Amino acid sequence: MRISPAFTVIPSGPTQTTAIAGGIDALAIRRKIVALQKAMESYALPGVSEVTSIGRSLLVDYDPSHWTQGTMKAALIALESTVARPEEAQPLKHFDWPLLGGCTEESDLQLAAAAHGLTAEAFLARITRRTYIIKDFRMPGLSPQLFSRGFPRLKPGIAPHENPRTVPCGAVALSSEGLSIKTCETMTEDLVIGHIPPGSVSTETASFRIGDRVHFRHLKKEF
């Protein structure tokens, strides 16, 4: 049995186990998780009540009379060795994504700009004149965190949006930790400062990798 260093299985409850795929290629990770889900479902293992994929994670709910955390971990590791391996790393890419100010009727662009002592236009100008590096993928999904030296994070004492709300795929959000882009509809307390075409970062079509570069073009009109 070959155990992949980029594959981790952990308990996430008394009757639930989570398998997490690692790596730097968002689309390859997503394909691997979907392949693992299909493989689990095709075996129709007794005592497995539900298999759910979320980004780079696969959640398995099981009947404790059939499985333990140990036996389920062993089964997932064995099954992982049968699914397709992620493709070889491709050359780094440079993405040019249009950025529209605001994402919902309740945009936080003005609040984020004020936290930096800028107008909304000046704040967006600062965002769009930088080139960002994809630093990591947020868990449990694949939302890319963007990093750039000197990025204007929120000033100390300025908290992100206090009320969690659902934002769509493509929402560009800012917190005290930096800038990120949502790859699926999700709840967030971050400040939503804009959005990009959802297809650019959808979990089914994402092609970004850690280390890729991203540049935003500021558009004033809606898609």
C-alpha cells in the first residue's frame, strides 16, 4: 500500500472521518477528491451513510457498528492509492482578472477604504496596481489567499464585517490576514470589496496554483 505524503486522513467526529488532499494545483486537488468520492460511492460500502466532497476535503459519515476511525482511515488510504495521481506541476501562470467594486447590495468597499484613509477609488487603484502571489488555499475549500509584499491589510483595531453573510463564488474579501477570493458560495465575516467572474475560481474549473501571479483590472461596469 502506497501512502501519499499529500493525503491526510483525520477524525472529525465520533462517526465521521475527513480525508484531505494536499498539493499546489487547485484543479488537480479537486479532481482527486471527486475521483475519491466516486470510488467510495461505487463500492457501496456497508455502514457508510454519506460521502461529501468540499473543496480539497472528503467527509465520510459511517455507522460505528461497522467502522472505527482506524478501519475507515485504512480504507481511505487504500482507496486513495487507486485514484488518478495529480498531474505534473505546470509552469507558473499569470492571471489577469477583472475586478468590480462591490459584490452584494451590502458592499464593504467604503469601510475597507476608510480603514486605510482612502477613498473607494483610491483604494481600488492601490489594489489594481499590484501583482499578487497565490500563497495558499483556504480550508475547507480552495479559495486562494493572495499575498504581496506591502499589501495594505486592515489597520489594527478595524475588525472585519461582524455579521456573517453568504457571498457568491468570485467574491473578493479582505480581512486583517489579507486578501482572498471565494471559490464557492460561502459564509464570511470578511469585508467584501469586489468580485470577479465566478468561472475564474470555480471549484470545478479552477486552474490556479500556489505561486501563480494575479493582477486585477478595475472595471466600473457590471458584467
